[in-house]
Amino acid sequence: MYDYTDEPRRIILMIDSKSFYASVESVKRGLNPLKSILVVMSTAKNAGSGLVLAASPRAKQLFGISNVTRATQVPVHDKRLIVAEPRMNLYIEENLKINRIFQRFTAEEDIQPYSIDESLLDITTSWHLFGQTPYEVARQIQLTVKKETGIYLTVGIGDNPLLAKLALDLEAKHNHSLIAEWHYEDVPDKLWPVTDLARVWSIGQRTATKLNQLQIHSMGDLAHTNPYDLKQKMGIIGSQLFAFSWGIDRAIVHQKYTPKERSYGNSQVLPRDYFLQTEIEVVIREIAEQVAARLRAHRKQACMISLGIGFSFSENESGVHSGFGRSLKIEPTNGNHEITTTAIQLFREQWQHQTIRHISLTCGQLIDDDVQQLDLFDPQLRHLKQHQLDQTVDEIRQKFGFASLVKLSSKDKGATAIERAGLVGGHAGGNAYD
């Protein structure tokens, strides 16, 4: 056994709002989130192209719906099923309300929102003020949130954030109380027997397949594999997975993570399959200009541009690759023209007329935008004038909204920027008070 003597032992709660979007919509309709039969589905008016964003527990049970089910697989004609369009503004408002409740039980700096429906709480120094045990405190938090918002919470309790997350995902969601508690000593009995490696946080299907190829078929196998061999075969992720298999996580919630290198990007799942080059390049241009505007807003320039293209579902079924990605180093820039031109160049070099459903663009290797490199062969300073024009457009959009000033190409068929300007997180914002 690993000697956990020097490992941090704190009292961490990983809290999940159960089927969050669907639960919020159920509560707003006066329904019990655990008994309602409801799905939140993007582009519900166009059932052929949407995705299920959230499904109530009963909808999952009755129809086998998951959060990645396509609209074509949803029995929308079943009168028992309520189909709701997303209202992201409402979900954000409810998330903020729930996190304000968390602040009654621990200091704000000891709360780390993990996603819109999950939060990490470190209650090490405060739990004794609210109950005899951390379990009692978790139950009190559940009851408070249910009373004030109608939302059910699932809670994992652990000695560190990893154990709290594993307790949440692997046990709490299946317990009647929706609470589970894991300590270092529980790892052999609770974690090692897991054989469906893809269920474990941080291990996706691709990594699970690679581990299986290394004759690692359970978390116990992973814990008893030579860590040096794992690192040699899988890189740094191999060392991380070995530590995870023993429940090791030395992160402290109030010590916020600051990435060594930032990047700015944007991605879109297209509303339908795109196969015309002109339509695809219009969207690439729109995304590139949005990312360039973010760079300018943060006074950064990019030295690397990466383009990712995801093929349509029909292309994936036909046996071709799921997409492609290309990167290119460039002279430092945050200009619309330079970033757009590079992105379209990367696309044309790789695209072989496949149908497209997903586009992403990332600008990395950032430097401060505190100087402008002038070109001796540009006596009219066209580059500087274009930079000033880009900044002027940014200022107008910041004041009057993105759609107040757009290129004519954004009115072409296939363009998405104007429609997406009113979206929140890629989905309809809705009215939080409807």
C-alpha cells in the first residue's frame, strides 16, 4: 500500500446539480425534477439537426436518452415527453443562486466552480459549524438548495478533489441519499475494482482503449503497473493516471490554477452539414475575426494558429477520419486579415471535399501587443491603417453589440455570426424570467 502520511487530508465536497438544465426547466413548470419526463434540446424547432443538452432521470430511464442523443433519436411525438428549448441565461442565473448558497457554508475563496452544474467546496475549516460530521453538512446543503431552488444535488466527499469527484461519479449518483464519501483507505475496495475505465474522470474512451492495449483492464491493474513504463509509453499522462489510481491529488481549492501559456479560440457545431467551400470559408472567416477581436481586447498577439475541422456524422459512418487539424507558426499578429488568411490557407491545404459539421480555431504562443512591426515595403502604412480599422470596429461592437456592424458575407447563406451573436454558450439564451 501507498503511504498516505504526507498526502493532504482535507474535507472536499464535489457537488453536482442533478440533470441541471432539465431540472431547472422542470422546476419552472412546477414539476418534480426526479419525476418529470423532459429533455432540453438545442434547435428544437429543427428536430433534424439538434442535440439533447440535458434529460431528466425519468426521460433517460424511459427512452434511453443521454446528453449526446441526436434530435432524430428523440421520440418527440410521445405525448409524455416535454421538449424544452435551452435558456442559458436562466441556467446561469440559477447556477449563481446555488453558488451563493454554498457561500453560507464556506468562504468564497474555498469554492471553485468546476462547470455550470458542478462546484468544488473545501469545508475543512468550517464544516464543524454546521453539523456533527461532513456527511451531515452535505445533507444540509442538499436540503437548503432543494428548499430554495427546487434542484436536487449529488455530493461526493473526499480527502482531496480527486477522491471527491470519484465519489460523486462512481457512487453518489447511485445512492438513495445522493451522497458518497471516499477516503484514501477506500481506494482498494472502491476504485480498484472499476473495469470500465472510461467511466473514471480524466480517462476518455481513447485513453481507456490504449490502457487495454497495455493489458490494463481495471484501476487495480493501473495501480500495480510500473509507473516508469507508463510514463515511457504514454508520456506525462501515464504518470498522472498512475497517481490517480492511488487517489493522489495535491490540488488545493483556494489556490487557483494559472496556466503557463494562454490561448484564445472559438469553435462551432454547425447547424447542418456543410459541403460547399464558400459556405465553410464564410464561417471560418467569422470565427477567425471573433478570435482576433478577443486577442485585441486582451492586448495580445498570436504566433501560432491552429485550425480544427470535424466531419459530419455521415462522413464518420463511411469509415473516413473524423476530421483533421493543422497548425502554423506566423509572425505575431492580432489582425483580422492575417488570421483569416492563415486559417483559410490551412483549410484549403487539407480539405478534400468532405462534409463538415464542426470548426474550431485557436490562436496560441501569445505575446503582448505593445508594439507594431512596420513594413519597409508598405510606405502607405496599409497594415497600420487596417489595425486601426479593426480596433474601431471592435469599439462599435462593444458599445452597440456584435450584430451592429458585420461584413456583407455574414448575410450570405451558411453564415452563422449574426445568429450566434444572441446565443449564450452556443445555445439560446432565452429569458431568465419567462
